[in-house]
Amino acid sequence: MERRQRGVSAGLLLLLYQISQVGLQNIPSVTLGVLVLNIFLFLNPVRPLPEVCLSVNEAVHRKNWQRLLLAPFHHADDWHLYYNMISMLWKGIMLERKLKSIWFAYIIAVFSLLIGVVYMVLELLLVIILDDPSYEMNCGVGFSGVLFALKVLNNHYNPGRVSSVLGLPISSKYACWVELVAIHLISPG
């Protein structure tokens, strides 16, 4: 995992600009809290990325379970933070207003933990199926898994909508999958 630069950068400035355009008063409390937490931890990481990223080797074999809590809230670089937090901003505004703050906070907390567990189970399955132990070493950080789960939840609560993915109109039912592939093509790894 590459070491990222700390401090104010283009992605962070653009994120702060986008938040100011929406207006703090228009962002529900839990969504704003998640944005602030992620920005704070980007500027002041708990530990270097190699020490917070989530992998089967670190979490399961070395029993470093705190990575389940830390990995979702750390980002590889300013653009990783930007894309994740812009997505959080829009999904959070829509879902928190619909579900109310306490329920939305609960969902964020549960998704933050469960996504890490699912990630490790999938990596273990790859080790078994492909007979390749290198998958135990894959180490990830970021909020993308939580955002994907929120997108699926948002599609459930708002059926029949059309989303724009890279400028193409796509049924919201399939947009989360198209978005996942697009993200992988734009920013592999």
C-alpha cells in the first residue's frame, strides 16, 4: 500500500468546495459527522496506512481486529477521499432524511464492520478456490464498501429511479453494479 501525502490537496479542496455548495445547514447530522470523521482521519491518520489497512493476514492470522474499525475511515489519497465522500454526501442526504438520524447512524456502524468481514471472507474464498495464498495479503482501506451497501439500500427505498453513471442514464436497480465496474476501470485497486 502506497504512502499518501498529508495535508491540503486538490481532492480535499474540491471536496470542501462541494460541501460548501450544498451548505452545512442542508447536510443531516450523521452524514455531516461521517464526512467530518473521514476528513479528520485523512488529515490526522490514527496510524500509517499499512498499519490500518484490512487484510486476512493482519486481521485473522495476526488477530489485529482493530483494523475492522480503522480501515473504512482511512483513505489512500485525496482523490480516494473525494470520490468516497462526495458519494457519501449524496447518499447520506437522501437516506438519512428517509430513515432518520439514529437509524442511519446504526446502519453506518453496522455496514462499516460487516463490509470488512465480507471483504475478508471473500479474500479467504479466493485463497481456497484459486489455491493462491497471496489473496490473504491484499490490504484495503476506504469507505467504498459501505457506500456500495448504501447505494443498494437507497435503490431499495427509491425504486424505479434512473441514475446517471458517467453521463449514461441507467436504471437505479442496476446503477450500483455499473458504478462498481466503472470505479474499478477508472481507479483499479
